[in-house]
Amino acid sequence: DGFEVVSLRTWEPNYNIDVIVEAFAAFAKQRPQSQARLHLLGGGLLKDALQAQAAQLGVADRVDFHGRVGDVAMVNAIQRSRVSVSIPTSDATSVSVLESMACGLPIIASDLPANRQWLDQRGGFIVPVRDVGAVTQALLTICDAPAQAREMGAFNHQRIEREASRRGQMD
């Protein structure tokens, strides 16, 4: 029933999880009725700092630090969510972005060549690296336009089926 957000990235400096937590807190403040939750998968060295940040921003009760999980738990978290966020400072093609696309989610991704290869405005939002305001605005847009978000997710799912699925690639 609520607006659930997922990030599958490791809690290391390159992946800017602190930016996701800050943007989520700003979003939750602007849309308190959304019953928003943030699911952080991946685990990593920044766990304590991120938990302290969530507490300081007043969203500790809305952020779930799942850590490293198996495939079933990961898919469950993705399928519960309405958007996936992957905003590293640098990256090659991200398996987590492709997995989220395959599960039919719109994506918020950092403006990197690898992300631009897979994403455009039909499937989500490309945001400047470490831009809290842009991530917050993308979350607001996805929350406020659920039909558009579903269309983005469907587009992503179809694109993965066509261009990145094992079945499609084996053909």
C-alpha cells in the first residue's frame, strides 16, 4: 500500500547510499501520507554511518537495512517496491539496474555512460551524480504519477526481455 523504494547497491562510498538516504528523507517529509519505506540491500562498510544518518534525518523507522540477501529475498524486495535507485559515482553496466528493469520497475540512475546505454525518459530518470535534489524530485514524480511509473516499469521489462534476457540472447 505504501511507496516502497529499493536500492541493491553495496554500502560503499562509490555507490552514494548516503545521497539515497538524504533524498528519501526529503521525499518522506514532502509526502508523509505516502507511507514510504526504503529498502537497502547489499551491505557494506558504511552501515553504521548510514544508520546514524537515517536516525539524524528522522527516517530510521522507515529505512530497512537488509544487507546481503539471497535471490529470493532480493526479488521480493524489488517486487514490493515502486522504484529502484542506483546512483554510483562510477560504474559499468549494472546488474542491479538490469535486475530492477527485468522486474518492471522504473529506475533512478546516475548520469553515467553505462546507465544511458540502458535508460532514457521512457524507463526512468537519469540524475547528476550526488544530486540529492534531483533524486528527491524523481521520487516525487514517480510517487505522484503512478500510471506513468507503471508505464516506465513495463517499458523496462519489455526492453530487458528483448535485449538482455538469457532467452533472448540465446536466440
